[in-house]
Amino acid sequence: MKESRRAHRMRRHYKRNSRTNRAGGLNLVSLMDIFTILVFFLMVNSSDVKVMQNTADVPLPESSAKKQADETLIVQVIGSAILVQGREVARLSGIETGDRTIGGLAEELAYRREQGLQNGRVVPDAGREVTIMAGRETDYRLLRKIMQTCVDEDYRQVRLAVESSGEVANG
């Protein structure tokens, strides 16, 4: 006897659906492996500790400050050079004693300020932020010139990098 179209279609759909259900479906082992890797990745990369890039050449003064360091433009005084983000911009031997600012540092800060304006970054009302990393033995007159150069170039939120001395007891 000849099968009707409806019966033929129903048998065909039944075979197709029953085959996929028997074949397995979702493989949970590989899915668990992916989630395990994801959990470890998130655990490793979600630390709250912010560490500023420090070199052994700059022994920072100790402080009991509890605020986390922000990521800002970094001006370093290492040996006889002044670096901005690791790039040398001035030599201490080329700085005149009568100058109020440092020429190479001012040029680099102006360049970075213009790059920020071209990239559409919004300037805070208090000015741009900069962190100065200088050793304990750095002359205050040099430090004052660096800070004055930063302020003149609209980097008015000047921070000095320090090393944490650990927990301080109340008292």
C-alpha cells in the first residue's frame, strides 16, 4: 500500500529528530575546561594592586600613604638624565642654574599635551596629571625646576612617587 505524503513526512521528521537526540548533544567536558581556564585567567588578572614601574636606580623615599597610585605621565630623574615615560628628554649637565624651567622637559610635555588634545582627551579643570619619580638624594632646586616646568606646561596635578613603608599603627 502506498504511503500518504503526510505519513512519509512525519516518518522522515521522526527519524531526523531521533538521530540527533541519540548522537549526544552538548559535550560538557570541553565546556568545563573552557570555564576552568576562564576562571583562572580572571583570578590572575583581577588583582587590585597597582605597581608603578620602578627602576633600581631610583631609591624612592618612604611614606605611609594609603592611596593607590594612579597611572599618569611619569617623569623620572635617573643619574644625570631626566626621562619622560622612559625616554630621555634632558641631561642634568645642560641645565643652567639661573633657568626657571628645563627646556627639553618643557618641549616633551608640550608635545604630549598636543597629542592629548588631538586624540580628543578632556582636560580636567585642575590640569593634567604627572608623577615625578626622583631619588632621596635629588637636589630640591632641581626638583622645584621640574615641578615648575610641569606647572608651566599645564600639568598642574603634580605627584611625587614614594615607596610604601607598610602598615602604620594608630597612635
